[in-house]
Amino acid sequence: MSTTQLDVKHIGEQVQAASAPFRRLLEEMHRVIVGQDELLHGMLLGLLANGHILIEGVPGLAKTLAVQCLAAGIKTGFQRLQFTPDLLPADIIGTLVYQPSDGRFVVKQGPIFSNIILADEINRAPAKVQSALLEAMQERRITIGTETFDLDDPFLVIATQNPIEQEGTYPLPEAQVDRFMFKLIVGYPNKVQERQILDRMSTTSPNLSIEPVMSSDAIAEARRVVDEIYVDDKIKDYIVDLVFATRVPGDYGLDLDGLIQYGASPRATINLTLAARANAFLDGRGYVVPQDVKDVAMPVLRHRVIVTYEAEAEDKTSEDVVRTVLDHVPVP
């Protein structure tokens, strides 16, 4: 047995042990949330890969409840920020407060100084507020006055937005959307799930309690194991090919001329690799397979591929482009 095989076997044993709390966390969340497997799986991937998440869906699909369940299952801090048009950056990051007693300004930290942040309806706040949040997401630190504060670890922002209401909203610029590792689209439940929701929730006081099954130390240990998961050179080349196919589709024989305005950024390459590792971790494997990359490609790429006006005129979306890329780029 080669050294690489021995290493992969050893990592696999670590993965099996470290991933057990995450499987218990998923079970706990499903005690409250019916269905929405892609949403719950995506949130766990973001938690493992240290990447922020943007969730889009119409009202009433349990987006906020799912984030609350995630936070309740972890012994860590949680803050919900309801974004509104009159919100100010200081309402999120904090500000300097004057103390008349000694004539000094002291720092009052805002609600972003926590671990899991739910930015509810992020597109309802103006650009200045969005920028304050997204700067904290990227730098993982906050400057108030002359003082700089590192944010606690783990620090995960999960933002929601409603796709159907345009009045009174401030859409996130593409450059800022790129800060999110995933964009998850939440759809309606099927008929069986709808009936389960009826049975479980149609009471004046439904049971929404979640038992905490994980600490922040377990998350730190899991991330250390995720970083050790083996990615073969062929898989790395496949990831780079997928990203480059969104920039120069002609080089890969793809008939996407005139449909793509901007391809995926290098951040997409990094996030694809991290998310594929996290996906392998949740599957209990110490190595990445091509299917891991395919499983995470859509939520990683759908908000990073910007289509042209011509594509929109032909009803072609970024998801159509990503599907074409996944279908035609050779799998190792």
C-alpha cells in the first residue's frame, strides 16, 4: 500500500469520527424542518468550509426557521439582523458612544459580534449597510473609530432575500454577491412534504425545540479535518476546467457565444475545492471524487456567472450556462 493510500485511509478514519456530530445536527434540524434537504445540506457545507451563504426563496419556505435551527443545534452565539431601508451601518457593526462622566468615547459593539449571523432580507437595506456587512464577511474584522476588532470564530453569515418583490429593495451588486460561497435556491415542498408540514405545524404552539449537539470546538476540529481531505491532481484540473469553461467556453467546444458577460472568479475555484472537500466530509470520505465537485458546482457558480442581455432575451439563465458546462467538460 502506497504512502498516499495510507494517508487517505488515516484521513478517512478521522472523517468518520469528526463528521458524526454533523449527522446528529442534521437529524435534529429535520425534527423541525420538513424536507429542504438541499438547504440544510448547503448550510452544513458553508459551516464546514468557512463560507457565507445567500438563500433565495419566496416567503413561507422556512428559510429563517432553518437558520434558527442550525444556530440552536450549536452551542455558540446567534444574532438575527432584520434589514430595512432605514438601517444604518452603525446598527450592525457598532459605533462610538460619548460618555459625559469622563469625556471619552467608548466603543459599543454591534450585533455582528457573534458567531452565526442571520441577515434577513439583506436586499431591503441600502448599499452602505450591505457594504458594512460584506466587508466584515471578507475581512472577518471590524474597525470602529481607531480600534480594530477580530470577529469570533466560527463566524458565518447566512443572508436571505426575496426574489419576487422589487419595490423597496436594493439588489446586491455582482461584486458583492461574489463574497458568498453559496447561493441556495429554496423551492416549494412536494405534496407529501406539504402534508407532513400540515401535521407538524398546524397548531398554535408547534414544537420548534432543538437540542444543541455540537460546540464551536467541534467545528474547529472538523474544519481541520476538512483541510486534510485528499484532492487528486486530476480533480484539481477538473475544477479549474469548470471555472475556465465559464470564461472561455469556446476553448472547451461549448456553444455559449454571446451568452456570458462575465465568467466565474478565482474565488469560485477556491470555493469549489473547499465545498467539494466538505461534501466528501459529510459523506464520510477522506478523499474527493468528481461527483463531489458536481454536487456543489451549481450553488457555487450560479451567482458568479453573469449572462448577457442577449442570453436574457433568449430566456437563458446562469443556471443554464452552468448545466451546459457540467454536461460537456470531461470528467476525470
